[in-house]
Amino acid sequence: MVCRDGVVLHGHLWPARSPAIGSVIVNPATGVLARYYHYYADFLAGEGFDVLAYDYRGIGLSRPESLKGCGYRWREWGEQDFDAALRFMDTIRSGQPLYVVGHSIGGYLPGLSPQAARIDRMLTMGAQYAYWPDYASGHRLQLFLKWHVVMPALTAMFGYFPGKRLGWLEDLPAGVANEWSFRGARMERTHPAAERADVLRRFDAVTAPILAVTMADDDIGTVAAIRRTLGYYRNAEVTQVLLAPEDYGLPAIGHFSLFHSRHREGFWSDTLRWLRDGVNPWPAHVLPL
């Protein structure tokens, strides 16, 4: 896929294994390889969806030879990378309903695309943009030190964030790491003042229904964090649900494990009701907005 600014992205496409009922774009979390979502993508393809999972610029298959001095930011991941994924799917699967599955930052990025109005439905898991006061209170100090003290310090030292050698996540471009570390309460303030109104208009263009999943034991994607992101989708019909690990007979789920294959018969099957039929499979777990 080629972005409007010429950057080339790489990913994988799963054609539907039965007559296609829609296209799905999977947006990864920050510092997570697209291949982490491949089992879920393959599952959706088996249920009649054409599915694209791709790496943002600076990550995995879309990583340049060197990350040092690379200025890539979250902003480009939405304005350029997700936008390219959306246009790619519209080109090869023209006319199909287009759905987005967004994990963590992947649920925030769609609103940055100039073509965001094209989205027909969104499913997000732990969708937030890492404003540190929204972290779970019992883990806030630890997470603040990790992501907002250690990460920017190492980024300044190396010219990129060496997350892989720490075993935290994939290496990150300096721009992405610093945008995470220094994010404020209002995301539009990371954009130049003259562009902020346009950024908000893009989010306003999203009218697709959004089902936002929150896990009760997610220290990063808390109820408050997800609500902060959802607040930008002012013209979308938004539903936020709060699930607990015990709902699926598990001791813990957290921020990442919903895409593990052990959820195939549980959570994954539940998501089909939303992606395929637009029906919230967890009506008893809806939070008031």
C-alpha cells in the first residue's frame, strides 16, 4: 500500500472463504506487530470477511532500514497509514461495507483519516491514546515511570525507543514514543493550532456506529481512557461495554489477550454479531455515557 506522502506499507490480506459480506481493516496497538492479529484475521475470513492486517510505518514489515532520526508520529499513522489501508480496501473490494477493528491506539486513529466518513462500523478494544491520569489508579505510578519517564529518556539517548530489547514492545520511532510520553488531555493540541479545527472535523465526519470494549482488568484502557477517545467521535452512535475476565471463565484478560486464539469460541464469536449484524452481543454490560 502506498500512502499519500509516498511511504510504502506492508501487511497481509485474507480473502473471505465464502461469499464476502464486508471488508475489515485491523488497526494494531502501538508497538504491536500486525502478525499478532493474524489468527483473528483468519477467523474473520472464515466467517465471510475480506480482512487486512497491516504494519504502521516504522513497525514490523513497514519498518525502514534505520529508525534513528525517523520522525514518524501517531498522527501519520492515522492521517496517512490508516487512510492508505482504507483506500486500498476500497480499491480491491469496491462497494463492500467497510468495518474497522481497532486495538488500543488503533481505535483512535480512524478519526484522523480524511476518508473517515467511509467507515460503516467500528469495533474497538481498549481504544485510548495513553493520557497517563487515565491509567488504573493502582498501577498509575508504575506505568507513568515506564512510559513517561523511562521511554522518553531512552528515546532521547538512542534516537528511537528500543522497546524490543527491553521486552516491552516493538521498537518505536522517536515521534511516536514522544507523542505517547507527552500526550496531554486534549489530543488536538499535539497538532499545530491552525490545523486543530480540521482534525476535529475529521472525527466529526465519522457517523459509523462504534462498539467500544473495555476490560475491567485493563490498566491502560480504563473506562475513563476509552471514554476520552470516544468523546471525539461526537457524531457517531457510541456504545461502551465493560467486560470482566470472569465473563469468559478466565482469571485475567487485560489490555492484550483478547486476540489470543483461546478466545475463538468466546469473545471472537461474540464479535461476529456486531461486525456481521450490527447487534451488541453484550447488552447487559453497557455503560452509561
